[in-house]
Amino acid sequence: MRFRPKGIAVLADVQFRALVVSQATFDLGIFMRTAANSWVIFELTQSQLWIGLVAGVRAIPILFFALMGGVISDRFGRRNLMIGSGVLIAAASAATAFLISNDLLVAWHMIAVSVIGGIGGALYGPAFYALIADIVRSDRLANANGVLSVAQTTGEMLGPVIVGFVIAASGAHTVYWLVVGGNMFGLMLLLRVNEPPRPKASSEESEPSFVNQIMEGLKFARRTPPLLWLMLLVMAQNLFGVAIFALMPVYAQDILDIGPTGFGLMGGVFGAGMLVGAVFVSLFGIHHRHAYVMLVMGIFWDIGMVVFGISRSVPLSLSVLFVMGLVAMPWVTAVLTMFQQAATEKMRGRVMSLYVIAMNTFPLGWLFGGAVAEWLGNEEALVISALLGTPVAAIALLSSKELRQA
């Protein structure tokens, strides 16, 4: 019997294939919108702090609504919640396109549409990640997550490049209309996904309230190692270890002098590194000690931020971004797989809502990076961000035996 990587095997499932293609269109839109947001707000304000603020406020509704999304997902199903929240995400991009097209856009509008998109993402995320674990066998989750990462990182690679050329050729409003079109296509593909049936509660059991179900999920996380430590670790690293993203427009325009096309190229090279890493993970998986994968990849990431900060060479800066993208994918896959494997079927939506909350403190990391850069300088912000990354992971591993074994 010929060897067939598990990443290829999971694609044999027609439901998983439909989910992958749908998610690929959403991910392309996410990275196009993120890159366009950074450029548009920098043109409006010339401020790194505002770039971080617009990205950071998106995390606020996620912190409030993700647990609700997990409960809705567990009670009423995944797919319909994904479709409804996907419409809300598309509406945020459509509003931005309309405002730019009619010369009505001011800085606070970007905060408002970011909040709307954050609400959609808070409801969409728990249902999506729970649906993956519903469809895919437990022993193939790391490979399935790698396949999904290929879809995600293709968008990470192509999105900023597309944005750079579209802004230069037609203006930022065209980017947002393209995102809306992609979102609608992704929603149509979701209609092809048939959600597996979930066990129903006995007719003798009363349906618990939303609040009780949220509390039940939090109690499950507290007494299920290593969920609590894992969540705190991911939140800390996303808050303090990603300052580079708030500073990329500044480096493109003022330091490396490569303009909007070069800014798009920077994001594209980072995405290309992620794509290579995702393909490797989807084919071969990662080491079974996932927490140590997080630590080692984090060390490479932090070194990359420092080198990028002091570099004044375009080829060196692009090379560093490629390596950072490459090491990001094993890190993300390790985190997602640990959350999925720690969840029971009954609690899956609520556990994945905790994953969504932890990962979506990432936009607040933009705010942290932009604020430190505004006050202390660009290079200083990147060094501080690096120093707050790997040491946090090392402390978490030393403090939790369960995390070390995950």
C-alpha cells in the first residue's frame, strides 16, 4: 500500500473540501480588508497609533460575543450561525466601500465598521472551528488544520499583493467591493456543507439558560488542563508579541520607501512563508509535543522582529518576513489542535469560543505596537514586543506540567 499523507486523506471528505474552499474565500477577504484598513487609516491620520486603534477595537466585541457564539453553536448548530455572521462581515466591508466611494470616510468610521466586523467574527469563529472538529477524525486534526492553514495563508500571501496593486490602479474602495463579492461567494459555498447531527438532550432534561451554558463552559476550561494556561499564554503573546503588523505601513512608506505596492509585497512575502509552512504541516503534521513547538517557533519569530526593526535593506526585510511567516504556521496549528483535542463533543463550541477570544486579542497587539512606536520609536517597539513574547511562553511551560505534556 502506497503512503498517502493524512493531509491528502482528509480532503477525500466532500464536506471538508467544501468547508476549505468556502473558508479560503473568507480568508482572502480578511487579509485584503486588513491590509486596506492599514493603508487607508494611515493616509487619513499619518499615525501608527490609529492603525493599531482601528485594528485593536475589533477585538472588543470578540471578547464580549465569542462565548455567546459558542453557546449558540452548541445549542442550535454551526452552519446557519456561520452564514448569518458572514453576512454581517460582508456588510462591514460594503459600508466602508460606500463611504470611500462617496468621499464620506473619516477616521472614526473605520472604528465603527471594525466593531461590526468584530461582532461577525466573534459569532463565526467558534462555529467554524467546532465544525472542523465535528467533521474530522481526532487523529487527523493537526493535518486538517494544516490544510485549512494552506487556504488561510494563500489569502495571507495574495491579499496584500492584490490590495497594493488595486489601490495603486483603482483606489481603496475597489478593494472593499472585491471583498464583499468574495464573501458572498463563500456564503454560497457554505450552503453545500451538511452539518453532522449532534446528540440531543433527553426530553426529561430542561434546556439550561445561555448564562448557565456560558458558565458551564468556563468551569470546564478551568478544570481541564491545559486549557487555562494555554488561553492565558496565547492571549499574552498576541497582545505583546505582534507589534510588527502595526508598523509595516510606516516601514513601507517612510523607512524602506517602497510605497503601496511595496507594502502589498511585504504582506505577500509574509503570506508566502505562511503558505510554505502550512503545506508542510498539512502533509506531515507537527511534533506531538505541541507546547514545545509553540516555544521554539516563538523564539524564531521574536528574532525576526528585531532584525526587521533594524534592517534598512528591502531584500533583508522581505527575507525576514518570509521566515516569520514560515514559523507562524506550526505555532498556529499547535495552538488550534490543543484546543480542539481538549474539548468534548458537548463542549466543543464553547471551548472553541475561548480559542477565538485568545487568538483575537491579536488586534489589540496592533494597538499595543502602534502605541509604543508612537511614544518610543519603531525599533524600540519591536524590541520590546520581542522581549515580551518568548519569555512569557517559557514561564507558562515552567509553571504548568499539563501544558508541557500537551
